[in-house]
Amino acid sequence: MASHEFRVMGTDAQLLIRADEDVARPLLTRAEAELHELSARLSRFQPTSDLEQLNDRGHGTVRGPFADILRAAARATVETGGRFDIGVGAKVREAGYDRSFEQLNKPSEADRARGAQHDLARPAELPDVPAGPSFTIDDAGVVRLRPGVRLDLGGIAKGWAADRLCARLAAASEASCLVNLGGDLAVHVVDGDEPWPVGVSDGERVHSMAVGFGGLATSGQDRRVWHAAGGTGLLHHVFDPRTGSAAETDVLRVTVVAPSAMQAEVWATSLMLAGFARAGEEAAQRDLACVIVPVAGDARFTGALAAFGDA
């Protein structure tokens, strides 16, 4: 098996192909170059990126991967009742996340692991649907942002990229492959090959699952956490489009296994914002395979992962 690891999109990337080095190495090298190019085009930390030029103008015409991701994001906002919305970039920037995470004033690893709001009581439920769609995109790729909106592609771009890259590596190598972009995983397994073993934590133990297709993603308030300006506490990067601030939720972390990494990313974020009780109910109704970890108490397992809870 060939492995390739590097930094891109502000996170650690790992690419695996179950093939000989001479077959896999050129594919892995090209894949890294493609990811760096995509990152440069979609970064909100580079003023010359396609994303920031759109954010600065408030309108424009997009094509290629940028258009594909924006259309997917627009669909996700509708499907999740507004809980998933990429139009929170201005609020995230105002909260201090205006540069690479490595440069932020961060608490210790132990404090981050407990969550940005680990003493929070369960909040009242908020209505779905924010003030309105943060942007529109038509068939020609013409995009218009709502006044004051800046887009933050964040997790959905990583999920989309993981899916796309995994499909390309699988087609080119004709072998099983795995793409991991900071926890957004896309996998492919050829007939007769073993599924990929993936470990998922419920806060107390790590469960090993076999993933043979699709993707996996995790959203939580226990990783990208920083000190708010003025010593007013901790903030995390999952912002609620209904409030314009870091989500006040009694969910610490959600992991979702879905037909694609991008779908898993969308639903992990949406369920986190729903709150623990509602997230469990909705995941069960939709038969989503999830591990939902609360700030306090036992995790809930749903869908194809329910057996972990029984164990």
C-alpha cells in the first residue's frame, strides 16, 4: 500500500492506495498538486482567491469546482432546513478566526477536548431557517450574495474534494483507495478487497468500523477552539446561521457515515446545531449512521452504527 501525507486546506491530508509504489506514486503526487490548487482558489485567507474576490464584490460568475461546491451548498441549506449554511464567513471573521487556525490564540489540548462550551446547559431549540438564503446561484453560474454576507466554504469544500479525489484515484489506479482531509474521509474498495478500518470515538472508547464505500465526517466544538477577544471565553468554528455566532449546543461532536464525504459533512454540522435530543431523533428518522456525543452523558448511536450502542 502506498501512502502520502501533507498539509493542505489548513489541515492534515492522508492519501492511501492499495497499489504498488510505481503505480501509486505519480497519482499521489498529482493529487497533492490538485488539492493545493483548489485550496488556493477557495481559501478565505488569501485575498486573491476566487472565493475572496466573490466575497469582496458580492456577486460574480463562477465555474468548475467552485460552482459545483456552491450548488451543493445551496442544496444542503434547503435539505437541512437552514441549519447548514456557508454564509457565516463575516461572523466567523468578526469572532477572530480571520487567519489560519495555527495562528490563533488557542487553549490547551485538554481544554479543547472538553469543548468550547462544556459548561453550557442544554439550550432552548431554535427555529430552522435563517433570515434568508445567504446567496443564490443560477444555471449559468451567476452568484449573488445577500448584503453583508461572506461565504466560508470550510468543511463542504473538504468533503467535496475528498469525494472527487477518491473517485479519480480509484479510476486511475483500479485499486482501493482512501482520502482523508482532516477527518473528512472518502473511500473506495474494489471487489474482493477488504473494507477500510476506521476508528470513531464516543468520548470514552474508540470503536472500529469497516467502511467499504462512501464517506465519513465529524463536526464538533472540541478541535478548532480559540480564546475570544477580551478574555470572554472560548469560541469554536461551527457557527449557527440562525444566530450568527458559535453554536450554543449540548452536542460535543457528531460523526456521520454517508454515501459521500460531502453528505457526511453536511449532516454532521446540521445535527450538531440541532441539539442532542433532536439530533438523535432526526438521525434515527433519516436512518443516518451516526455517533452523537453530548457535552455530558452517554453517546447515542443511530442507523448502521446502532450496534455499537448496544454493545
